[in-house]
Amino acid sequence: MTTDYNNKGKKMEQILAQDLQKYLHTEIISLYIVLEKELREGTRDPYLRLKIGDKTGSVSANIWSNAVHFNNIFEQGDVVKIKGMVKDYKGQLQLTINKIKLADPEDYNLGDFLATTDKNISTLGDTLFRFVDSIEDDNIKQLVKSVFEDVEFFPLFAQAPAAKSWHHNYIGGLLEHTVSVTTICDFAAQLYPLNRDLLIAGALFHDIGKVYEYRLKTVADFTNIGRLVGHISIGDHLICKKAEGINAFPSDTLMKIRHLILSHHGELEKGAVRVPQIIEAIVLHYADNLDAQTVGVKQLIETVKNENAEWTEFDRINQRFYYLK
Amino acid sequence: MTTDYNNKGKKMEQILAQDLQKYLHTEIISLYIVLEKELREGTRDPYLRLKIGDKTGSVSANIWSNAVHFNNIFEQGDVVKIKGMVKDYKGQLQLTINKIKLADPEDYNLGDFLATTDKNISTLGDTLFRFVDSIEDDNIKQLVKSVFEDVEFFPLFAQAPAAKSWHHNYIGGLLEHTVSVTTICDFAAQLYPLNRDLLIAGALFHDIGKVYEYRLKTVADFTNIGRLVGHISIGDHLICKKAEGINAFPSDTLMKIRHLILSHHGELEKGAVRVPQIIEAIVLHYADNLDAQTVGVKQLIETVKNENAEWTEFDRINQRFYYLK
Amino acid sequence: MTTDYNNKGKKMEQILAQDLQKYLHTEIISLYIVLEKELREGTRDPYLRLKIGDKTGSVSANIWSNAVHFNNIFEQGDVVKIKGMVKDYKGQLQLTINKIKLADPEDYNLGDFLATTDKNISTLGDTLFRFVDSIEDDNIKQLVKSVFEDVEFFPLFAQAPAAKSWHHNYIGGLLEHTVSVTTICDFAAQLYPLNRDLLIAGALFHDIGKVYEYRLKTVADFTNIGRLVGHISIGDHLICKKAEGINAFPSDTLMKIRHLILSHHGELEKGAVRVPQIIEAIVLHYADNLDAQTVGVKQLIETVKNENAEWTEFDRINQRFYYLK
Amino acid sequence: MTTDYNNKGKKMEQILAQDLQKYLHTEIISLYIVLEKELREGTRDPYLRLKIGDKTGSVSANIWSNAVHFNNIFEQGDVVKIKGMVKDYKGQLQLTINKIKLADPEDYNLGDFLATTDKNISTLGDTLFRFVDSIEDDNIKQLVKSVFEDVEFFPLFAQAPAAKSWHHNYIGGLLEHTVSVTTICDFAAQLYPLNRDLLIAGALFHDIGKVYEYRLKTVADFTNIGRLVGHISIGDHLICKKAEGINAFPSDTLMKIRHLILSHHGELEKGAVRVPQIIEAIVLHYADNLDAQTVGVKQLIETVKNENAEWTEFDRINQRFYYLK
Amino acid sequence: MTTDYNNKGKKMEQILAQDLQKYLHTEIISLYIVLEKELREGTRDPYLRLKIGDKTGSVSANIWSNAVHFNNIFEQGDVVKIKGMVKDYKGQLQLTINKIKLADPEDYNLGDFLATTDKNISTLGDTLFRFVDSIEDDNIKQLVKSVFEDVEFFPLFAQAPAAKSWHHNYIGGLLEHTVSVTTICDFAAQLYPLNRDLLIAGALFHDIGKVYEYRLKTVADFTNIGRLVGHISIGDHLICKKAEGINAFPSDTLMKIRHLILSHHGELEKGAVRVPQIIEAIVLHYADNLDAQTVGVKQLIETVKNENAEWTEFDRINQRFYYLK
Amino acid sequence: MTTDYNNKGKKMEQILAQDLQKYLHTEIISLYIVLEKELREGTRDPYLRLKIGDKTGSVSANIWSNAVHFNNIFEQGDVVKIKGMVKDYKGQLQLTINKIKLADPEDYNLGDFLATTDKNISTLGDTLFRFVDSIEDDNIKQLVKSVFEDVEFFPLFAQAPAAKSWHHNYIGGLLEHTVSVTTICDFAAQLYPLNRDLLIAGALFHDIGKVYEYRLKTVADFTNIGRLVGHISIGDHLICKKAEGINAFPSDTLMKIRHLILSHHGELEKGAVRVPQIIEAIVLHYADNLDAQTVGVKQLIETVKNENAEWTEFDRINQRFYYLK
């Protein structure tokens, strides 16, 4: 059922950003994603100042000729094929680009340019489907299958990030987060008297609306429907439609599954549409928080490169630093 | 299209609660709604202590014989047919009931027993449909019609209350509130540069989920889906389904109508699913508040019977009194 | 009674900022407002870096000679008469100023340099006085007239902005906002059982303290009394003084008019001195919000020049973007 | 200047509530305040159930005859002259009242019936006037004198409570609180670089509006203007009027005194009209809090009669108990 | 190491409250806990009205003779030995007590009278010590052992409740909660890159201060130190003292263990002394919440006896009902 | 007992930053603290850009040669000995440094480089010890002495700042603040019925944990334990340890002293571990606030150099400006 999203397509020979040092004073041809683009006033003509890279790093680059022309043929977030010289400017690598064009989507995996889960997407998919298979209630199992066995939906789900700027904000982040939350809920179902089927379904579904909430270019950003409707109502509607496609799906079960999606943020001021009012919703809410917050802090810790640092960068969302030692 | 909901069915001769004084020491037969019911321990046998009434008032009543039996045949909120003696107990009227049974729904209008809008429901319906007709955009008009011309839905809509315990908490309250909010939005559309069609549709739709949020017995109370899913998500889903029934309904228009429903509470902590992010949503939110709060205060003022009173009862929701002079 | 504030004084020939392109490589003489002023270190001597303009646009300008001297003769926010060359610097227009002095206030309308309501101030004034005339209660009408027929006060009122940085932050903004809020209250008085005279007076008075809260230079800014006392208490005191000038003004009426002014912000944490405790105060509060928020969003939408933009700039006060399509 | 408010008028012989035990089985004539009054249904006729007392205690009392008649001649909060028998009902004292009428205000001191400051009001007044005399700035001193030397105002001020249900909620409470806050501010003026005259005036004035905010009957309650306008705006207006009566009172000084009154609650959500923006306002705010909170807790501690109690009653305003040992 | 706290002492023959019906019209001798006690006025003499019971139920009881004397020999919360008649009063069982005295603590287990965990305390203890043994770091293990192998401390710990009125408010509740939280943390240590030893120690210690925060009589209540110092600072100090008893305990490790205790409430306004600033503190906080909230809701659900009920009683702490179906 | 901390050590000849103008075009040798340090890319080689100074001011400085080498031998916050030329760059003084090395701590007083209380530290110490001596209760006096007569602790206490970025954020700030708060509490003990000994001890102890919360380099910054444990728990633990060293220190007294430390922030959301629950804690909390806020505003006012300024810089913590006139 699952495809290997880590290894899609046949890609051309590529020089990783982290290896550019080896090509100093050489002309190269390679693909990179455009991270920043700015048309600047030069002493005579305008020039294009770029930041390009891949998931191994980034480098600044300049286009000195025909800058206005080139400015119109690609956007920030595009993958481009460039031809240029690797130079040293005041001790820093820099590219002088002579040719640039949009890369053919057939020629690369977006995952080579964007941050991606460091877990295996295929394995995560397998785990998810084992949870699906473990559901005993026929109606609930049928509903869950109708969502995740949808061959148009699942690839989108497996590639989506789980957030814009905090936890799991990378390719495969939504799948990774969903599997973790479901794993915790599965464990909780052994500790407390719960309707396990309901809880597993709620865990698998809780963030599915995020598939349509973010758009994946350089960094995840909101779609229009993501802002105006939001992932919770997107997911709520998606499940309702799937349930309508199932003959005589019990309305009380659907009501509870909707409740799990609508209440998983816990409190209205944190975006919950309803506060949790069934025990499974309580568990789902804290399992979601446990995974999201822990992984968010883990990611922030991993960005610290300085071995002597005692504290992370300031976490603006939670207004604090984290101790590293 | 609209029926006259104030005058449904053929009812039996009825003695209004406010006229019971005239029947002192007489045996009467009449219909009343059961407002309170309690099985109490008597000196020998248990007895039933009731509070019964209609929209003109209420009276206490006792069933001294077969109390346990009668206790099982009706519930609080039911309309019952009783036979009993009107007595005076320490200066207060009291009924001693000898026979009691559930009334036949064909024999009465619920509106005779519950509080009802003091406006004419039929006229309100006409006004609503004039707003429907005034929409120019064909898609939006078709969507609005598909909702309000649904002959199963509209009677429910026209009878529903708009709240449980604050503004418009009576039969027809939802219709009255919807018409008022739409009237204010219509006026605002003359003052500001807006998409009037979108705003009118949003105003007409904003609370439709309340049709399924409350159950109408003695007093409005929440349904299970009202608590677990809430009127906003109920309404959101209802509109989505109706739009799916329309050929090629523009997705951007649907997204904005959903946004109007999802954001009309204005702030997350007040139950909004999204904060208003289009100008029509700003207008709808304040128009909704203007009508709801003004009518809420108006109702509280009207409950004051003492002509010398300078202040209303304490408004617990808003934590204040209102000055009457 | 009202003067035409859009067209005061006899002004000299003026080159609009939007027309400067036509004067490239020419020496011009014209009036502009100083939007920014900074004394910078030059390679040899300091120079003055300015941003000057009028309500049609702005341009950067430099004074290379006698910068320290010129720095002392005008301030940001002043209207100045300049003589200088229109140049092109890296594709952008720039002025090299040779002579600069303060303009004579007789020679210009401040409204030509500052943002101004796009409605006709004279017409707005007429509408306001029609509301005044429509008041039936003699005492209230006399009080309202004593305020708005004050020939020193009204010109200040008609010119004042209604806010510093959100809605109606331009010349005439206070008058425009007052007329809109009163219009909405007038409409509400047809929908609900209210004391219309009281409500109209409250609407006309609610923001009058703003006349002294802001100072009008380049952009509206707070006066000292605006910060230390605030427009609500300024307005409250102003009305009290006017009422004391009326023979036997009823104290209960004055108390309620003061309450309308003191409570129109609705909640203490939003600056209300009292929460609304009469029904007219409820209506006024929401009418005020409806106009202020709608016009605030409308202004933000109008600043978007890019036709392809889907969202406005971020609204920092309300922490959101607005959708444009 | 000050009168002895503790000892106004010539009163009749009075039997203190705490001495009633001595009069068991005796007929007495005495004055009491009516703390509670309720017309109850009796087995045959209605009767009046009262709670009457003075500042030494209270006792229940019944009027068995002509209850409806007597019910109309006095209200809760009135001082009445009664004639009745002192009885014992199940171990508790009880009065059977035969005659009752309103007492002549000339015959008693309200202070004998209501809780009163345990400090000497005359001494407090002297202290206050020493602070007035210590002000050096002529304008400020003149303003302060014009307020406190007003012979109609000062008696009201000296008798007023400082709150309805928390600190200093008794006769003389406002004077006592004002003197304490001024004492603390005077001390702070020795610690910090401040404008002492301004601070002392602000301290003396900060709560003067409370003179008109509460009505003194059985317990302090809000007046209409207390609720609709509030003591801060009442005080602000009172000071403005007094300043207008002084020739050429400096507007900047008045602005700062108004600011001290308007900001002394510290934060908008605690009722401040402005947040403190001068250093004297900071000091006044914390001095006010220090006295109000400390005395509030002191009063709560003093109500505990049980010597073994380890904790006070629950303080609902601050949501806590206080430890007594 | 652990004792069986469910089965301490040799108890006398005891008639369970739930079996009293069988003893109607019989004189019994048995032990009960005093749940409520009130000295009431009788027609002639005062009498004592009691509510007594054990963990199987409760019954009302009266002492008609020598009530004042008996009132002084026992308190609410005491276990008493009574001799009395089982009677029927208006269909309800009632005891008429003739003799009553304090029970000898040797004769009963408090656990027979108070609510107790339905898990086996001995097994919970074993699980806890397996977690202790699984710690690899010698210093941390030594610290944890010094706490839980303290033979005076552990019995108190094993008996303590984990809360006053929400989750785990029964004998053994603290042990049960501690084991559950540690179990969840142990599971999380498999999912995330963490210092497991630190996290397990933090989980075992997080609530140990509660041993001294509550007093166990009829229902858990706060001790004086529980209110004035609180369980977090009690626990913090307890761990510091134990660490000082260990030779060269690493200060950085102690600092982090203290941080885990001090931060486990997550946010200052929920009682956290510090916000979580290490990843283990994030995990502990959410694991604590997951267990506490889930068990709190589980307990509330279990109190519902009515099989037809669709919703629980209102949860005042979280302001909501829970759906039961 | 106290040493003069303002005048420690024998220092070398030092050129104050404020006197550098006199040394223009001269080579100097002097000591300065490094306020900022940045390695910048130069046209050929990197160079070091510094900001150095002492408590009289600061100046920018450059190291053009061997910048990478010098970059490794000192850090921001170090005191360095430099040899360099005083130059004028575009009208601003600038140093070109030729030699730089770490200064010998024996050669300087840190107080010459950092902001220091403008009160005499020795005198403040004397005042503090007079408060210590005034305590009458032997146990409390012994505890207070054991803390402040600790010869390792007191010098640290006398040098510590009382905050990082608001009030008293300078050398001696903690001592100055402690003495002020104790002075206010001493005064309050004359006004209210309090346990003065307890209150004085609480005032002296309330912030002692700050000794270990901040590290004093260029500007005060948090230590690791300051962030992870916080000054309140550090102080709480410190007092517990000292009390354990006293024979039979009364546990109830210790509990109340701990409560004073734990509750002095007043509210949980402001960092209080407990809310004040004894009257002395109420007084301490407001005395602390009165001193901290007043001095914070005083410091902000003192930073304004412009004599014409009417308002201070914006106070980000309290979100306001302060009026200066």
C-alpha cells in the first residue's frame, strides 16, 4: 500500500551543498532550491542576490547579468538548475551563476531539498497500517481504511508536515507525529478503561486536516483554506464525508470521532472547537501534547551546533530557553 | 413557503394558569406542561410533588395516591392532561390531582406552554425569504434556497430557540435572531464596501447549527451532538453537504461562507473556530453581538415586575446589574 | 454652522509628490511635509537625510550643506518650503535641497499634506446636525447643541482623527466615525425598545475627548493629557461642564450620558471606565466596535497595492492577516 | 474644623443587644436597626420575621399581629423603636414585638447601630489636616483646602465607608484609609525622589469619590451614580470643579492630580482608568494596596471568634484562607 | 521491603454499612467512621445527628441522650465503636445509638473506612521498586533508594492520597499515580532521546511532598504546611536533604532533579515554580497531566450509578460534563 | 562585620571613559571592561570590533592586527588592559588598540566598571544589621544572624544585583533593595497589628536566593541554577539549612518564614510559589512591589539625558512611558 516516499523519481547528478568546498574555483552544474531571492540595486545595473541550497546546507549566490530577466522565471521555493563558478568571498563560499532555469520535477525528489523526517517513511506507514488493522469494531475499521487506503490522499498525508514552525515542520512530519500519538494512545489503552478502537481512530485522524492546511515549498506555509477554515474543520468535514460513504455508519460513533478531532487542542483559547468531554478525548489531547512538545524541544536542541553552549536559542512560542548539559 | 407556526393543530378547551383562581374549590380538566417533578416520602406513602403550568404562569400540585405508578408515566417537560381539585393552601393555590396522563400531541400547540417570540413567526419567515430573494449571485442564492426551502428543515429552524439561557431562549428565537442579524448586515452593506451577497448568506447561515444544538422541552437544553460537536461545526457540515449537492459550486465561495460560520464568535476563547479574516466576517461578528446582547438585556429588563425597582436582577453571565430608570 | 474644512486658506502653487517624475533634472520650489529627518555622518561633513511628501506620496531628499544649521530650524511633522533639484539615484527619484524654511501656515491646508477622510467633511457635518435636530428631549438637545455649536470646539472636532494607528487615523476621521456610529445607533433605535434621544446623544459624544487626545502632525500622536487623563475622562469632564451651564439639567439624565461615555469601550481591560449597565450603552458599544473594526480592516485592505496579493499585511493589533480575494 | 462624629446627637436610653439576656421574661422599650425583614405565611395569618440589632449584636424577633400593616411602615436598614417581650425559644433569645415605629433621627447616632472605625474620628481628622498643612505648593494647598474645608463635604467624607464588602467597610472607614495611605506616602517621600506635595494631594484625594459611591444603611451599598459613573470619575470631576474655582490653577498640576486619581487602581482590569505614568502614581498605587489589603485581612482575622481555629473563613475575593497561629 | 498496606492489623467483627438492612429492628455493635456530626436543638433537649459509615456506604444516626456529653468525646473523621438499634424512618434505615466511644486504632484498618485504591498496594510497591532498580546512574539510584527505602517515609507515601478532590483522592492514590506516571515516562524514554535515569527519578519524586500536604481523615484535607509551603517546595527540600546525605552528589544532577520537581505543573499559573526547561521536564509534565486528568475523569464516570444517565455530574474544576454512552 | 565593598583592592592608574576626549591623538594604557566583541570581515583580513568602557561611559575600539589571535584570549564581560591610540572618526572618539590582555583581578575593583548603587554599601550594611539586632524573638534572631553573619555569604549578598533588567540591576542593588523593603515593613509594623519579628526576618530573607540567581559580568545574567531552580527555591532551601543548624528551631516559625519567602511575589502568574496566607506576607508583598516598582521607574527616569524630553523611553515590561515634567 505504501510507496517509498524517500526515494521517488530518477534524479540527475547532484553536488550537495555541504560538498561545495571541494569545487572551489570550478564551474559546476547542479540543482538547488531557492531559499531567498532579492533584486538589488548595483552600482550600474541591478543584480540578483540568492540563497540556494539543499537539505545539507546553503550558500549565497549572485546573478550579475540579466538580473531583471532571470528574476521573472523562478520564485523563492522553486528548485532550479544552475550553472556557475564556485568562488571565495572574504573567506566564505559564494556562487556566481551564469545560467539558471526551473528544474524539471521529474528530475528530483523534493525530499532532497527540504528537511525530512529522519525516520523511514515506509516503516512509519507500515506501523500506521498495523494500527489500522488492530481496530476491532467493523464500522470504525472501515472508516479508517476508507481514509488511509485512499490512493490519492495517502501520498499527500505521508509527505505533509505537522506544523509550520514548531514541531515536525518537515516532510513526513505529519505521518511521524500521527504514528507517535497513536503509539502513546495505544499504550494508554492498556493503562486505563477506554474504548481503544475509538481512541486509535481519533489518534489516526486528529491532524488529517493538516494535509490541506500547509503548502510545501521551501518552508511550510498556510494555504488559504488553512487560514480561513483550519485543519480541524477540514478534518472534521473529511471524516463526515467518508462516513457518509459507508452504509449505516452509526451516528453516535461518528459524533464521538468528530468530537475527538474537534477537541484535541484541549482548550478553546488554544484552538479547540470543543473541550474534551469523553475520556478518550482527554487521553488524545495529552498524548498529542506530549509528542508535539517533546519533539519540538528535541528539534530546537538539535539545532544547537556549538558544543560549549549551555542553553538553546530562545523558544519564542513558549518563551524560554532549554538547558543542554 | 412558510407555515404559521404560531397556530398549529386543533386544541381542546384549556384553563390558563393565570385564570385558576376563578376555579377555587372546583374540579377541573385541563392540559399543562410539567415544569418540575419530585417523588417525596410522605408520612405513610410516597407522593408526587409537581410544578405545572403554561406560558401564563405555574402552580404547585400533588398526587397523593399511586404516586410511584404515576411517576413512571410522564417526565419533566411533558404536556399532560390532568383532572383535579383547585385548593387553597396557606393562601396559595394548589392542585390535588386525581388523574393524569400524557396529552396527545395532536391536541395542543407546544407554543401555548413554552415561551415564544412575541413577533409573528410567519412575518419573520417572509422577511427572511425576502433576504434570500435579494441575493444576486446565482450560486449563493441557490445554496441559501437549498437550505431554507428544505421542507423538513425549515419548520425545525422556525421553531428553534437561539440560546439556552441568555438571549432569544424561546420558540422562534433563532428565526427572530437570524432575521435581526441579517437586517443589521443589510444596513451595514450600505455603509461599507462589502460583498453583500456573501454577507447576507453568512448572516442567514451563522447559527443554523443551533437547530440541532438544543432540544425543546420545558426549557431549552443541549442535545448530545450540541455538546460534543457544537452548533458551529454542525452548521459548517450542513452547508458543505448542501453545497456538494449543487453542480460546480465555487470552492472559494464555499470557503468564505464556511469562514463566516466558523468565525462569527469573533475570538477563540468565545468559541470561534477561526478569528474573522475577511471584512464580511468582521461585520457579521459585531452584528451578531449587537443583536444578541441587546435582546439579552431587553429580556432581563422585561422580567422585572416591581415598578419601583431601580435595577434588574444580577446578570451572572456578564456579571452586572442593569439600571431601569 | 459648518465650514468646509477640506478647502481652507489660499495656497501657493504646489508640485504634488506623485508628479515629481515630470520634473527630473529640474529645479523646483514647492511645499512638503517632513515625514522623517536624520542627521547623518558624511565622509567629510554631516548631512541631513529627509523623507518629505504630501498626501499623494513621498520622496527621499538630502541637504548636503549647512546640515547642522538646517537641522535646527524645522522638525519632523513641519510643512516646509524647499528649493532643490530633482535627481535620479539608482533608478529612484531623489531631491537635493539647496534652500529650506518653515512654510507660512497661511499658505497651505494641512489637509493637502496629511491623509484626510475621503468623505466630504461639510456633508458629514450636515448629517451630524440633522441628528442633533432630531433629538426630542429639550434638555438633551440643548446639551448636544451647546457642544457642537461651540464655534471654537467644532472646527477642532471636525479636523480630529479618531485614532492614532488603527481606524480613521486621518483628518476628519473623528467626525466620520461619529456620524457612522450615530447612524448605526439610529437604525438600532428602530429595532429595539430604547431611549433614542439618550442613545443619539451618547453616540455623538462618545469620542469627543479625542479632540484633545491627539495632536495632528505628520501622523496623529498622543498629547500629554491624552496619555495621562485619556479621551474618556476628557470627554466626561467636558460634558459635565456643558451641563452645568444649562439651567436645571436633570442629574439622572446627565448620569446616564456620562455612563454612555464612560462605558463605550465595553470591558475594563479594553479601557472602559464602567461596563455598560443600561441598554443604550450596550447598543453604543457594539455600534462603535462595528464601525471601528470594519473601517480599520477596510483601511488595511486599501493599503494593498499588489493586485495579485491574496492577503493583507499582518494586522499587529488583532494578530491576523485578511484575505483579499 | 472637625467635629466629633462619634458622638453626634442626644440619644434615648438604649438596651444593647449584647445585654438582652438580662431582660429575659421582661418587657422592654429600645431602639434597634432592622437587619432583615420577611413577611411569612403563618398557620392562620401572616407574621413578620425580623432580625434586629445594634453594633453589639443581633436577635431574631416576631410580630404576630397586624403584620401586613407593620410591614409597610419600615424597611430593612431603618432604625426602629420597639416595645416587646424578651423570650427564650429552644435556648435562643427571641423578641415578641407588640409595638414598632420608625425612630426619630434626632434620637440616635447611626454609629451606634452600624460598624464604625475603632480609631477616633476626630483624631483621624486632625491628622488629615496636618497633612494638608504640610503641603508647600500654594496652588496645591489651596485646592486641597477647598475640598476638605468644605463644611458640607467633610462630614460626609468623615462618615463614609471605604468599601462595600472588603476593607474599611464601616463608618469612618474612608477617612481612616485616606489617613493611612497618606501616612505611607509621606514615608515613601522620604525614601524616594518625589514631588511630595503632588503625592500627598493625590493620596488625600484618591478615594474622595467614594463619598458618593456608597449609601450607608444597614450595610454599605452602591448608589446609582456609584454603579453608573463610579468613584474614580466622581472624584475626578469633583477635583476639576474645585480647581476651576481657583484663579489660574496650573493646568499641568491639575492634569497630574487627575492622573493620580484616575490611575490609583494600577491596572485597567482592576478598574484603573489610566495606568500609572508618573512616579508618584506608582507610589500611590502600592501604598493604597498595602493599606487596603492589610486591613482587609486584619478585619477577616478579627471576625474569627473560635480560639482554636487555625484558619480564617474563606476569602472569596482573593480565593484563599489565612493562617491564624 | 514493602508491606501489605491493604491488610494491616487484626480487626473486630464488623457489620458493613451495605449490610445494615439485614439487621433491621436489631441491636448491633460495630465500628464506623463519623462522616458528619451536628448538635441540634430538640423539642426538649439537644440531640446529636450523625452520618456514619464505612467504605461500603453510609447511614444517618441519632443520639438522643447525653448528646452534649457525647459531642465532646469524638470528632468528625474519627472511627467510633457504637451500640445501637437499626430502625426504619420513613422508608430509610436509621440508627438510634445508645453507646458510643472512640475505637482503638489497633482494632481496625483505616482502609476499611476510607476510599482506597482498587489496585493492590503491595503490587504497586513492587512495581515502583523495579523502576528504582532499573536506574543505571549510581548517584541517582542511591538518591532514589535513600528516599523510598526510608522505613518511616515509605509507609506514609504508600498510604497518602494524590489529591484532595480531583484525581486519586484516596488511600494509596499517591503511590498509584506515581507508578502510572513513571510507567508513562518509561515508555516515553523509548520514543524520544532522553536521559532515562533522570526522568525516572523525576517521575518517582514529582509528588512526594504530597505525603505531608494532606491529612487523612474522613476525606483528604490540607495540612498547615500543605497550604503555607505546598507539596512542591516540601518535596524539593526533602530531596535536597537526602542528596546532602550522599557523599559528593553531583550538583548539576541535583539541580536537574530539583528542576523536574519544581516544574512539573508546567505553567506558573497552574502552580509550577519554574516552567519546564529540560526535555525530561516536558515529558514529565505531560505524563503527569495524562494520568491525573484521565483518572480524574474515570473516577467521575464511576460515581454515576444511574444506568440511563448520558452525562456525568458537572465537573466544576474543568467546567464541563462528560458523555457516558 | 561589613567590609567596604565600594573600595576593595589597590588599583592601577585608570583613565575614565568620560575623560578620553582629553587624550585625543595620544597613546594610552588603561583598564576597561569589554562590553561587546565581534570578529568582522575586513577588506583583507578580519578585525575585531569592540565596545569597551567603565561605569562612566563607553567607546568603540578596533584591533586591526592579529584579530583572530586576540579574539581567543578574552571574552565579553572581561576586564582587559589595553594599549592604544585615541582617534577621532567622523566626529566620534575611537580607539585603535595595539596590545590587549586580561587584567589581573588584583588590580581593579569590578565596581569601577559596572554600575553600582549610589548609596554607600557600608552604610546600607550597618542599617541591615540594626534591623537584625532589633529582632526580639531569640530563635528568629539566631536564624537571621546565622545567614548574614556568614562571612562567605555576606560579601556575595552585598555585591549582588536585585534584578537582571528592571529595578536595582547593579552592584549592591540587592542589599539596597533589601534594606528599603525592610524599612517599609518596619514602618508598616507600627501601623498594623503584626508579628514584627517575623515580618522583619521575611523582609531580610525574601530575595536572598538572588545571590545565586545572577552572575555578575558586564550586565547581570542568569546562572544555570537561577534559571532551573530560581531565587525563591534557592532562598527557601538556604533558610531551611540554616534553621536545621539551630537547636530546636520551632517548626511553625520556620514554616511561616518559608511562607514569606515563597509567597512574596503575590500571585502564581508572577512567580509566587504560594499566595500570601498570613498578614505579614501581605505586607511584605506590597512593600516589595512598592520599592521595586518605584526604583525601577526612578532608574528609567534617570536614564533620560535630554532636558527637553517630556516622556521616558518606552518601558517594555510595563508597556508604558512615564511623564517627566
